[in-house]
Amino acid sequence: MIKSFNELSKAEVEITKKPIFKYNKAKQQLEQDGELDTLSWVDCLKALYENGAEKVLFEHIPNENGNLLYIDENGCATIKVFVEIDGDRREIYYPLIDGTKNVAIDKATQSDIYNAKQRAFVKCVAVNWGLGISLWKKEQDPDTVVKEQEISLAEQFRALVNDATKACGSVPKMLEHLEGITEKKIKDLIAEAKIIDGITKTLTKVISDDKKPEQK
């Protein structure tokens, strides 16, 4: 018989290190900034059987059209997976991510979907049975490894516009949702966001320097 939630939450699991990335504004690229502890689906499955499980199943739940991807009103893609342990079945939605950011729907591969399925299995087990739950003590999901606060306002806005454009299929269709906002206005807003980023960086440095003790 599978152990209780409290017992499984304290069970030892095989930990895998996963890199954390931050956005380097100067180089305009992601750079590694440490590591996070994660649990692979293989080690999760192995630990379940070691802790009393007799039969473990997990698989995709297709949507009503038979597709594996569920697309929400914002154009974000998720998958739905069920996990069944000794007849106890639970379900979970999980975002389609590549370890650093959301995967664009038009660029999603079978590998992306398969990896999301594995991560969904691990998280569903943690949330419902307790195994590996300690990895979720931090508010940030281990699979969401980009520190969004490190990404500039301009880059966040640009990424949002790009994602919305891909979801809508074209720039004109995306602009239909913005009631009078033109493509030129979008570009102007991005330019203004870059100015704000520059001012923010300068003022942050001023505050930081002001707090430094004076040298005698």
C-alpha cells in the first residue's frame, strides 16, 4: 500500500540539479545564474514503487478535438495529464515550457509536449501524494527558471506583443484587440519602455551608491 501524504512528503528522493537563468540586459541574452533542485520523472516513479505503490499510470488527456494542447483565451498552451496510483486518479494542467520560457504554439514540438508531460507527472504526484513536495517550498516553480524581474520592461512588453501576434496569426489581427492602437504606437511604446529602463537603472544605482558608507 502507498504511504500517506505526510510520510511521502518526508521520503528521500533523487535530486537533479537544473540551471537557473537570468537576462543580461547589456548582452541581450540569458545567462546561467545558479541551479535549482528538481526531481526527474524516472526517479519519481522509482520512489513511488519503493514507498508502497503497486501500480502507477500517467498519460495525456486530449481535449474535445483530440489534440494534446489546450489553448486558453490568452493564447497560452497547456497540457492535461492524469496520474493514477493504485486506482486513485488525479488530474493536472501544466504549461508548455522549455525550461526557460513559454513555448510558442507554432514552434511546439513533440519533444516539448513529452517533456511537459513528464514534469506534469512529477508535480501532480507532489501536490496530491506528497512525494517531492519540498521542492515546491519556494513560490517559483522549478521549471520556471527565468527570473522575470531581471528582464527589462521593454523586453517584457516586446515579448508580450510577439506572443499575442503569434496567437492571433498576424499583427493586424492582434491590433484589432487594442482599439485604435497602431503598429507605430506599439513601436513608440517599446522605445519609451527602453527609456524607462535606462532611468530605472540610473536611479537604482543612485540609491545603491547613496546607501554605501563614506570612506574615511
